[in-house]
Amino acid sequence: MMTKLIFGRYIPGNSVIHHMDPRAKLLLSFYFIGIIFIANNWPTYVILFVFTLLAIKLSGVKWSFFINGVKPLIWLILFTVILQVLFSASGGHVYFKWGIITISQLGLVNGIYIFCRFVLIIFMSTLLTLTTPPLELSDAIEYILMPLKVVHFPVYEVALMLSIALRFVPTLMDETEKIMNAQRARGVDFGEGNIFQQMRAIVPLLIPLFVSSFNRAEDLATAMEARGYQGGEGRSKFRILKWQARDSWATVSFAALTIVLIVLRA
Amino acid sequence: MSQIIDVAHLNYRYPQQSADDLTLKDISFSVADGEWVAIVGHNGSGKSTLAKNINGLLAPVSGTVTVDGQVLTEKTVWDIRKKIGMVFQNPDNQFVGATVEDDVAFSLENQGVPRDEMLTRVHDALAQVNMDQFATREPARLSGGQKQRVALAGMIAARPRILILDEATSMLDPQGRYDVLKTIQQMKAQSDLTVLSITHDIDEAASANRVLVVNDGRLVEEGKPAEIFKHGPALIKMGLDMPYAERLKAALKRQGVQVPTDYLTEKGMADWLWQLSSNK
């Protein structure tokens, strides 16, 4: 059921990108989304593509994963691009005009730029999730949120919740499968009939799943308390993150990319 | 031997119960340092509730619990929990860490143990339960018995004085049950651990030095496993599965064979059968 979703899946590997500090990966991915907006002409977009493709090459993950990452979002992208083409401010040669709809040269170029932005962002974030185990990402988020402790944001608790949520994903998937089979044995048809019938079939699946999740949560809380959990303060950490030379080099390469983009932009 | 656990006149009622309806009624017993005590009883007899009262997960209506010389109060509860390791029934619902080593380290993290020490303690504990090659595995890829052994490794790493097993083997297959029981016996041999096991499993109860029988919130009987197992079919009423040798004895008795009344292990039963047929 979930195997089709490439976004959020981890592909184990041994590349430089895999071994990078998840904090560096997460922050640089966000930074990349920011600097995409510096690009405003062909040379800058070409540079961004070369940079992204190079990063993908370094990771050693198959290209098909990235193409598959774009696929589920293709309609959203096309919709945005078409809106941009039809309704954006006109400029340059006008090919077609009807009421408020205008297809102009500038509109088309803008549409293509937006398409490029989407693809670049999806490629980069897919690269992040494909090369970083979810648990490392949650560690990275914990570190990045640390400054919020000043305003009494429960950083440790949120990080623990995140890691427990991730840990229970496969457990709950198994449970769902089990309940589905149990309901099938009682004559429920999943994935058949019209959309309303399909939605109704989900109800006998969701209710037992909710009940058992709450039971699990209660058991887990008891077990955590029995093992001396008293909240985030005063805990030591078993897993630590190490910033290494390769992370500094990655940061430098992004800085260089930014400079090149600023120089080349129109 | 000194008493490590002392429970005196313990009464407990769940908040939703009416005032005269108690789950635990006037329970008193003590456990000696290094002893293995099994608590048996039906589902709903209050044995799990009793276990939760010992490490302060539940607070009694009246009566006192003393663990290792400390009376259980709101002030001492965290000290006492450090001394007690508790393994629960469902292997999945007590697995906190995202990987095996993370889970073993959880108690240590809670105690604020420095990371270097944590690394060695986690590694040693996993080696002791024979799970060291699984250190970076995720729980979804382990069997129930393996998960329970990881839970035991978590206990070993935290070095408690007392281990409470709350039906820790009841959801496992026979092999998993055997492995877990063997691990506990090893743990006990290596340190002066006190074990309190709540169980329906006759083999687990047979490993104990003493058996307490709880029925309807009361402590109804206590004795050595051999004395308790003598009851034969009455065992089922106490919430234990009858041991194989006892079932065989009952069947032979129905066939008119004279059988010894005291409890026999499977090996003892085999020996007795040999003698029986050679006497004829």
C-alpha cells in the first residue's frame, strides 16, 4: 500500500551523502529551497540542475527513484504551471489573448521556470529522505529546535515523540493488515465499489486501530515510567551526531553555489 | 537472608471501583534477597495490580511496601524504580527505542549515565542475552522472544536488584519462552538478582523457589513449587496450566494405576514409569 510512496523512504547506502551529518543535510536542503529563488535566467537554472544532478550522482541512488518522486506530484505541478502561463503578467510577444487569459512569451518562460523549481525542490528533498534514516532526521530536528528551549518549548519531549512515532509505524502497519484480514473474513470489501462505499469500508478498520493504538500507548507509558522516565530534563543521550569535514565541505559548496548564482542572475 | 521486598496489609482499589470493592485485599508477604518467587492466579485475580503496586506505578489505598529498606512513598518512588526492572507482557508495547541498542540504553538515558559508560553497558548487556549481532536492528524485524530478550538486556544494563516479570513469556512461542526463561536463569546466576514472576506458565513457576497463589485479590496459598503442584487438577483453578507430568498422572489414575501423590518433574515421572514397568 505504502510502497508506492517514494517520498519519505530510506534507501541504505554507503556514499558520502549517506554519511553526512543529518543536521547538515536537513539545513542545506532548506537552504537550497531558499536559493532556488535567486535564479531568474537560463544560466542560473542550468547551474542549479548541474549541482543537484551531481549531488544525486554522489549519493549513488538510482535515477528512477527521483523520477518516481516527481510522479505523484505531477498534476499539482502542471496545474500551477498552467495557472502561471495563463494568468501571469504579460510581457514580450503575446501569442493568444481571450478575456483575462493571456499566453505571452514571458508567461511561458515563467511557467517553465516554475516547473524547474518544483523539480529541483522535489529532487533535493527526495535526496534528503532517501539517504537519511528517519531516526537521524528526528535527531537532527531535535538539535535544530534546541534554541527554542529558551521559550520553554519541550524540545526533548517532541524529539522522543517523533522517534516513538517512527518506531511504531511498522507495528501499526502490521496491525492494520491484521485488522483488514479479520474484517475481510467477516465480509468487508476493501477497495471495491464507489468512493463512498470504499470510505465506509474504512470505518471498521479505523475504529479497532484507534482502540488498539490507545491501548498500546497506555502500555508504553507504563513501561517508560517503570524504566524511570521522568521527562526530558537530566537525561543523557545515547545517540550523538558528529559534524565532520565532509559536512563543512558541503556547506562550502553551497556557499560557492550561492555566489555563482548571484553573479549570474539577470 | 534479609528481606528485599516487604509488603504489609496492602489494599488496593482502582479509582472507578466503589469503596467496598477492592482489587487487592490485605496482602502481606516478603521476598528474601536473591529469592525467585512466582505469583500465580487467574486473569483478573489482581496479580498484575500487585506487581504495579510494588514499584509505585499504582499507589495503594492502605498498607505499606518496603523495597530494599526504603518505604515506598512519592519521594522514594524514583529511587525504588531504579532498583526494580520490570518486563511486561506485550513485547511490542514496551519497546521504546527505535533500534535494539537505543532501547537497551533507554533506562540508562533516564538515569543520566554518561555516554561512554552507556556504550560499554549496552554492549555487555546485549552480549549477555545473545543479541549483540542485532544491536542496530529495528524492532519490526525481531521475533517476540528476541524483543523480550532485548527488554531483559535493558534490565541488565540498568542493573536493578529486583526483576519483576509481568507475564513476560505469555505471548511467546515455546522456543521464545524457553530462551527468555534460560536468559533469566543466567542473569540470576551471574548476580544476586531477586526475581518476582507473575505467570501462568508452569515451567516458569517451577523455576521459582516459592509460589504465591492469588485468588480474587487475596493471597490464598504459598509454598514450594513441588507442594503447590501436588494439587493436580486444582492447579487449573489456581490459574496455572497443569504440568505435563501431572496431566499424565491424572490420566493414569483414571485408568486405575496407583500413582505417587507428591509432585514429579518430567524426568522423575519417566524414572517412576521405568520402575513401575520393571516391578511387574
